[in-house]
Amino acid sequence: MAVFIPDKPPLTEPPTNYLNHVLLSEFRFLHREIQSTILTASLPHIPSHGFTLKSLTLGARDAGFLDVSVQLLPRAEFDLILFWLASRRGLLRANVEEGALFQRIAAETGVSDLGVEERVKALVLERLRMNSDVRGVWQDALAQMSLLSHIPLALNELHALSSDILSLAGDTSVDSAWYTRRLAVAAVYASADVVMTRDPTPDLTETTAFVQRRFEDRDALAAKMQGVGECVGLLGSTAVGVGRSWGLKI
Amino acid sequence: MESLPVLRRCAWQSRRRATSPLFLDFLAPSTLHRYQCRHASTDPGSPGSSKPRYVLSKKQREFLDSALRVNQAGELAATLIYKAQTPQVVRSHPHLRPLMKHMYDQEAGHFKTFNQLIAKHEIRPTAMYPVWEVAATFLGWSTAALGREAAMACTEAVETEIGSHYNDQVREILSWEADAQRRGEELDEELKEMLSTFRRIRDEELEHLDHAVANDAKEAKPYDPLVDVIRLGCRTAIKISEKV
């Protein structure tokens, strides 16, 4: 059971309010627990029934709830999709922190230690592999996520994933690279996700090759941008230097 | 045979413990995850002290996030201002070389400190980063072009704003400390360290302010409009960096 800490009420509040506060928190907590129980029980039904109400109903039955309890999930199928995404993300984190994912990959490829770039690539591929069981129904999920009202939450989750991937890979950029790197990882992952739904190979060879190519593209683009930046900077500092040598007060 | 139910319960509990972050990660994605990684380094109730640890509320954590973001942006701007000012000021007044170098080195140290803090706590840096880079370089360059007094007036204005900004942060953390004491709890070691870092940096910034005034910052012409505009700019930049 997770540690449950109700939000601290201010010290000045009368005790009755505190009781209300605790009861309300308890209620919310219980509500969340039931939601997550149903969602967890629905996960095994996804490969056969897809991200549908059917999976949710079967999951609720498995968990010992009535069919109608599916109504506890106001967004229905989309809640299941979000839960799938978030739980896979948690699993990815657990794989790295407890399952020693990087050590395993390093041992497989025969390198002593992986760099940040290789780690990012390994994490993207690992995350894609988690989706391979639901490949057949994933296009439906993508369609759901692209609905106008669902886009913000879907993008939020994509950002959380790319952020997690980069922080797990040990990226420590603290300038504009923070944004560009997250954008790049999110773009590679999202496009590979679409490619994977049409990948007939059982071990995702095509998707792996696609991800490899996208990372190469990204490196090429980054090198170009850096080159342009350096060139402009050099020109600027040369101009200022020439001006100063002429005695201009700049 | 009678140990079987106990075993099963243990297995159930351990499985629940292993998977529960996954459930809640979905239901409270931002707060819970951040809470966990924020305090990954210090475990609750460190063995040395008997007092329980003061847990920050969501609002306090948000304050800390935006404070660190602003501080990093501010130190970035400060290093760039000094870097842009140094060649021109030193050219006409070679005796200021050690002072400019001293101030620049201190700012670079502060910048490094905040970069580390931002990376450690996985805080988003400000989205205006490139804008501040250009703006700070331009501010440093243009005030230095106006002369030594204007450059020092710029330092004075910037450090006044930054000093009071750090002061506000120190005051806020001290109020948390007072709150923790009233509850019989103790602040996180990391927060205490941060408090002393903020105090040290604030004192160094105010020392720069004294240097600037000692070097005829008040002689700058036109003094009032120049300082007012720079201070207004600083305040606006702080407000923007808090949000984005």
C-alpha cells in the first residue's frame, strides 16, 4: 500500500474542518484505488479486445465489481489508454532502476558503459517493445488520442515519457537544449509508434531500423545547427574585434 | 500449513508495494512522481535526528521550482552582463581588471551552483533562455559603451533587484522553518543547505553592489532613468521566468 499523506491543513483551522478534510481525502483515495483496480484488471484483456469498453467491463468483472462500476471512469476508453501509457512509463522506470536495463544492454552489445545517446535510444526501443503486444489495436488508441478533446492529455503524457527517458538516461542539459532534446525524443517516439502499427516483423526489426535512422537524422540536424551557430558567433566576434582594433569604442 | 495464508498475504503486500507507484503515477502523475524523485536523496526521518521531516506542500514545491528557475536565469544574465562589459571597461580603465574578473568569477560560480541544482531536481529551465542570453549581452555591451559609470550603474541596478529577490526567497524558506518548528518537525537537510547557499550568494551580490557604488555608479548620466529602466527590466524578467 502506498504511503498516504493527506495534505496538511493550516494549524489555525478548527478541528471539525480537519475532520472533513481527512474524510474527503479518504474518499478521494478510495475512489482512486477502485479506479486503478479496475484499470489494472482490464490490462490483460487489451490484446484481445482492444482499448474498448468491453475490456473495461471484463476487467471490472475480474476485479469483482459490477459491470456498471465502469462509470467510475468518466473518460472510459481514454482512461484505459492513459493508464496503459502511464503504467508502461512506470514500468520503464522500474526496469531501469530495479531491473538494471542498461547493464543488460551493455553486456549484450559488449561495451563497458553506455553513453547518454545510446541510453536514450535503448529506452525508446524498450518502450516501443512494451507496445508490441497491443500492436494490433494500437491504431485505435492513436485515433482516440488524436481526438481534439484528448490531445492535451495525450501530449502531456508524451512529454512525461520523453522527460522520463531523458532523465533516466542521465541527461543534464539545463538550457534551451532541455526543450529541443525533449522535442526530438518525443518526435522520434511518436513517429516510431505509428510505424510500429504497420510493422509485420515479429521482433520489430523494421521499427528498430526506423528509430536508428531517425536518430541519425537528428544528429545530422543538430550538427548543422551547431555549425551555423558557431559560424555566426565567429563572424560576430570577428566584426567586434576588427572594430576594436580600429579604435572604435565598442 | 498454517503459515500459508501469512505467506500469501506477504506476497500480496509485496506485489502491491511493487506496483502501487504505477497506479498512482497515472492518477497523480505530476505531484507524486516529483515528490518521489525530489526526496530520493534524503530518506524520511534521517537516523541522526528524532524529529519527523517537514513535508513540503504542493504550493511550496512550486515556489521552490520557480525560485530555482529564476535564480538560474538571473545568474546566466549576470555572467553574460559582466562578460560583455569587461573588454570595454578594462580597455579604458585597466585598474578595474581584477575587480571585473572577481565579480565575473563569483557569478560564474553561482551559475554553476544553480545549474547543478536544476539538473538534480529535474526542474524545467526557463523557456526564455535564448532571449535572456541576447538581452543580457546587449545590456552589458550597451551600458559599457556608455562608459564606466553607466556600466557600474547597471551593476548597481541589477544587484539591487537580485539582492532583494534573494532576500524574499530566504524569508520564505525561513517562514517554512518557523512553521516546521511550530509543528515539531525539521526541515530537510537539502533545504537547509539551500538556505545557506542563498544567503551566501545574496551577500556576494550585495558586495558587488558596494563595489559598483564605490566606483562612481552614482555619477552615471542620466542616472535615474537608466537605473529605473534596468530595474524595471529585471523585475519583468523575474516575473516572466517564474512562469515560463
